[in-house]
Amino acid sequence: MKPTIGRIVIYNHPGSADGKYSPAQSPAIIQNVAADGSVTLWVFGPKGLHHDSGLKQGDGPCQWNWPKREVEIKPQDTVLA
């Protein structure tokens, strides 16, 4: 998927160096997409709203990625062979 303004993504908090805060994930909204593909996010973190820019997509600290989708299989969706 291509990042675009207004999309909801997941931001990966790095945690603190002293271990007081462990790594965590928070929802975020893409505010801007730069020419290099990095994004500016508004992050809804555990301590409130914050702004971060120059972020690349990935699963590492200070990166963002798309939310995982949960697919519910309903009985009518199953195919019997």
C-alpha cells in the first residue's frame, strides 16, 4: 500500500534507554508524505499526542507500519471440496 495523508498506521515507540518505558505501539495518522517516501505522523501515544517526522516504514523502533488485519471466516465463506 502507498502511504497517503489521513491514513491510520501503527507507530513503534522505541522505549527508553533506561528501561523505564518498554517498546510499545500506538495508532497514528499520516499528516504528510515526503518525496523520499518518509512520513510525518501525529501519534496517539500513551502520554498523549505527539508529532514526529522523517519516519520510514518498517517494524523497528521509531518506524511505522500498516495495522494488521484480522479476517473473520464465516461459515458461508468456507468451501467444501
